[in-house]
Amino acid sequence: MAEQELSAQLELHEGEEIVEVIELPGNGAAAADDLTNEVEEEEDDGGWETEDDENMEVVRDDSDLTFSRHTKAVFCLSLDEKSNSLVVTGGEDDRAFVWRLSNGEVLLECTGHKDSIVSASFSHDSALVVTGDMSGLIKVWRVETKEEIWSFEVGDLQWVEWHPYAHVLLAGTDEGSCWMWKIPSGECKTFQGSGSQATCGKVLPDGKRAVVGYEDGTVRVWDLKQASPLHIVKGQDSHQGPLTCIATNDNGSLVLTGSVDCTAKLLNPLTGKVVGVFSVQNSTKECVETEQMEETESNSNSVESVGFCRVLPLVAVGYLDGTMGIWDVPSQTLRHKWQLQAGIVQLLWEQHSPIIYTGSLDGAVRIWDARSGRMESECCGHAAEILDFVVNKEASMIVTASGDRTVKVFYLQRPDR
């Protein structure tokens, strides 16, 4: 599909085509519903102080440090870009903390939120931290002085992202509009969608455009300066369900989108054209038409995370039923297919090698070699699902956030690993 257009953009990847299926024992999507329910569940059920505490027994804990200041599920985290020595975490307890990775010392508690914090991250220079909660309250903090320098309230919040080179924020909301602010002046622009929820977004590496995915399956490429859409992907080219994730390659020439329709689509943001579609056949067995999805939401599968390899022309697509596929981009050939023992929440590629990490609903992070298709190792320790995780630049450390109310740090360069 669209091979002529792809070949004009990319040099064909040489090598023998390999398709390998690795099945791990387990129950597949048995815990799949938990991911959505954890984020949407109201707090009047008593949070984690239930009989679930009795099940929080971990047979094996590989972590080197556990951060336990949160009192409910930890939804999000981020490493500081500059030194990779600080982490910010936010959770269902309406709290966010900036703390040292080396010893768990809290440097800043981000107070004043009135709902679960769903987004927390450092600016490109690590000088600022943004925290955003589900109700739409967004706050920015200066790390050095430990003070709040800006706040704003929008409608129900879906996501917040920093600009890659400036103190500029982009955010998406339930009513479908996106907002952009200069920090701390608060200078503002709005990007009006079609009224459909803005479910995910990404500023492209050129810093001039952003790609936003919507609940109705459409994708818009926005000109940030003009606050106008450059391209709208809709109709046959759009996803047949809400978008769940967006990734871009390093130079911004390609964008990969994932959806509850169990497909990932490759988009050229310069032309607005879809130039590839990736789908694992066996992963679509639980997928249904859009109308049926609303009626049987708890049984549906979805693409939860996508990513580009930085050293080889490969992409990875992770599904809520535990399936992961690795594709060669120029030929759009499936290279490996893995069946994990639990649903995939997130995947990340290493910066300097074809190694990929997966965080799952069973509380483990697994490390895979995309060349051989083999699992290299795994990091266990959580008593509930992983909801977010990061890997530092040197790939020597993993930091994980979990529904078990903790954040764990795993050091990878040890003799026993």
C-alpha cells in the first residue's frame, strides 16, 4: 500500500524478512478492563483502601528504590530532560511530587489540584514543571525556586505537552478544543476542532506544527503560528474509532497513530496522506464496528501505544490484549509478533539501539531485542498494573508508576541482569 510514496521518503531496509510469533503463558486480556476503569473510576469507592490491599503481595521485587508518598494510583511521571536526576509524578490522590531519583527526597510538592493528576512533565530545559488534573486545572512550577508561576483552568483535560524548544504548552480537552500558552506570560491561542474530544496530541520536532487525534477518528495537523489546520485526515483515511496514541519519528517526516479500531496508521504530515496501515490479524478478533464498540466497550481490544525505532526503520505497535507487532517501515512487513501474558499499557524504544520496553497490566516491564525478537529481561515488583514508565537517556534506569500507589526505580546495569 502506497509503496511508491513510501519509497520516495525512505531508503528500503535490506535484510531477510522474518516473521516470528512468541507466545508467553498467561491469560491475555483478562485484566484489560482495569486500565480504563482505573482512570475513570470515581473516588467515592474508598480508593485503594479495600480488600484489594490483601492481594498486593509481590513474590519478586527487582527494584532498587520505591517512592511511596502517593496514597492512591500513580497515573503519570516524567524525567527531567537536562540531567535525568529528577522525576515528577502525579496521581489519583490529586497530588504531584518532584523528587530525586537517587534517594526519593521530595524537592517540591505541587499542591492545589482538585482532581486526579493525569499529566505531569518537565520543560525541555528542566526549569519548569507542568501538572494538569482531570477537571482542567493546569499549573506550572519553577523547579529552582519551588514556586507556582502560572495557572489556568480549561474544560475537562485529556493531555498537556511541552513544546520541544520553548516554554510553551499545548493541551487537549474533552470538548475538542486545544489550547496553547506561552509561559509565564499566559499569551494564548485556541485550536477549534469539530467538537469531538481531543484524545491525544504531539508537537512535531520542527516546533511549528502539532498533530492532534480525536474521538471521532480524525487527525488534524495544526500550524501553531496561525492556529489553523494544515491537513485534516477524515473519511476513509481516518480511524474508525477514537485515537489513543501518537508518535513521530525524529525528523518529523512520519507520524504514527493508534486507535481503538485496532489499527496503527502511518501519516505523512507534509501532505496529510496516510501512507501505511499496520494491523496484527489475530489482535483484531475482539474488535467491533464503532457502534458496537460503545455497547461492548469492556470487551474491545485497542492499540494502546506506538513508537518509532531511532536506529532502524522499524515501528512497534502494542495492544491491550498483550499483542505487540514490529514492522519494517519501507516494506511494511511484519518482522516479529509477540504475545505477552498481560495487556500492554505503554512501549518505549531506547535512544541508541533497537531495544524496546513494554509496560504491562501485570505490573512488569519487559525488555526486547527487535533484531532477534527475543525477550532480554524483565523488571518486576509492582502489585498492580503499570500506568506509565520512562527510561533514561543512557538506558541504565527504568522508572515506573503503578496502580499499587508506588513508583519504582530499576537500575539495569547490574551483574545479575
